[in-house]
Amino acid sequence: MTVRTRAAATLAAVLSTAIVAAPAAAAPGDLTSAVVAEVHQRATGVVAADRATVVTPARRHGDWAFGTAVLTTRPGSPHLPDGWLFVAHHADGGWSVALEGEPRFAELAGRAPVVGEGERALLVRQDGGRVSTTAGGDLRTGMALPFAVGQTWGMAGGPHGWSGAAAPWSSLDLAGGDQRVLAARAGTAYTMCTGWIRVIHDRGYATDYYHLWNNINVNGAAVSQGTFLGNTGTDVTCGGSASGRHVHFGLRQNNAYVGIAEHNVGKWVPQNGASAYQGSALHGSTRVHAGGSVHNYGALGFTQGVIDANGGGTVNKRTGPGTGYALAGSVADGATVTVSCSANGTSHTGRWGATNLWNRLSDGTWVTDAFMWTGLSGPVNGYC
């Protein structure tokens, strides 16, 4: 989200929804009021008179309901909307509602008939109880950048919060190319409101795409990496500000926004700057600062790494796991390599620290892990 000038939009463009501006006690059979009450309980401290709750019950089946709940902000606000998927069950004269990030969400999603089998496995992994252990030291995402592989776009804003400068700095602003915003990884997609798509991925990850123009209208549709989601835009139907068409791309894990720094998207590793919207991204030793351009190299596989010579042009390959073994050629900085297995050997220090781990590549040669980004401090494909 680049906050510079204000773009106008209206909440009236949100179709087939119920809009409630203030908390309401849940009445028997009143799904909207029950969802609003849950949102206000969840969002204590951020609810304000000018933040309407937009409830969209996308699916109903008997005593069950599934949909989206968005806590809007006013167009022009420096703050972006907050939004959740919800699952609700009607019993004993009232609705029991669970939002993403609540322990009950996975439990209800696991048995609700309104949740499709294809999406169920992804939703039950969105475990709000594990937010404090996000990533667990594993920073691999398997994601491309949210535009066509092979294109180069501008990184208008480096790591910053979903809603501006506030931590965690989960988001990047990207613009340019053919302006077509694509899913960063396969998953199930949901339209949170006009201009805002959320895709739930495997491994507890999700990605958000805001300010879209001409966005698709989806309700749990399966998408592949590269599926069209919309065009870059300045849409603020559910609130916030935008300057110049772009996509505000946010990373989530276990139902919460997480810092995008040190993760890998499109074979780039974002790095925080001194303040929000600054920062940079690394591809091997190549560093691009906010305002520069990033090329989408595609998703890095879970048993792959990117060579990082830490400023040099190449990294030596060896016939075994250490410098005592014979040279077996070299590999260029920024190259993608596939790791067959790993072993301990001589210790070396690179950009990411010191290690005695060596990785055997798919061609049978060995490279020290010190000069490779894999997203793990240990083996990515087991020990040899």
C-alpha cells in the first residue's frame, strides 16, 4: 500500500452483502449480527464509528454458513481494511461463529458441509494457535512474484505493514509490466471485497492482493500459480489509500500477517529497511532497493537453492563436502541449483552466517551451504 494521495470509491459497490456500522448483540437466527459481534470481539481496539463491518454469507447449507467479514475503513484513510473468512453453525437458537485465526475456525471448517473437500485441507491448516511460531525457521514459500514469470516489474514499496508503517512488515507494492496480477502459488481464492483477493495456500500460508481493478469474483475457487486475479489499480472500495496503479501484496501465515523479509518470493529475498516502504530484495548477490525493478524468476522449489556468492561472481564446486576435495568447476551467482542431499564438511562463512553444511547438487558436485540461500539452516533434502 503506497500512501500518498487519496482515491475515492464507495462501499455501495459491494454487492450481495450486509453492512453494519456498529456492534450488535447476536439475535437468534440472525447470522449477520452474530458475525458482526464476533468481528468486534476479535478486533477490539481497532473498531471505530467509521469502520463498517461488511458481512457476505457466500454459502448456506442447513444450519451452516461460510463467507467473508470485512472491517472497512473510509476511502482516503491511511489504514487498510481488515478481513476474515468465517464459518458459522446454528444450534440452540443462535449462531456460533469462528473467524480465521481462532482455534474454532479449523475445527468448524473441518466438519462444515459448506466447505468443499478441496479447500478443507487448506483451511484446517490455518491454525491461529500457531501464530507465535510462524515459519519455525523454515522461510521457504514455494511462491513466485504475483505477476508473469519472466516479466520485470517495479518494486514501488519495500517491506511495510499491511496497513502502512505498523509491524509486521508483511507487504510489497509492485507495479508495471502488463499490469496483470497473478496468484503467487496454487491454492483456493476468495474475493474479500471489490479490489481485494485472498488466496489460501498450503503449509499454512496465504497471500493478499489489494487495490485490484477488474478483479475476479471467487468463492473458494481452486487456482494455480499464475492464475489471473485482476489488474493493478487504485481501488479502495473497502477503504485505504493508493497512489498510482499497483498491487499491494501481503504475506500471511497461520491466519496472521507475517514479516515478508527473509522469505523467498520469485527467487528474491526481501530485506527490511530503516523504515517502512524502504528496504530491498536480494537475488543471489544482486540487491534491488525500493524504487528499483525485480525480475520474476518463478518459484524456488523446496529442494532448491539460489547461489549467493556474497559479492563474488561464482562459487567453486567440489567433488566432496569440503575444500580438501578437488575442484569440479563453478556455479554463477544467482543460479538456481537442486540439492540431492547434504553432509557436514569444512566450515565457511557467507552472507547468512557460518556453517559446515555442504550440499550435493543434482550433477553430483558439492557446494557449501554458506553461499546458498535455501530458506533453512539445515538440509533441505536430508543427509546423504
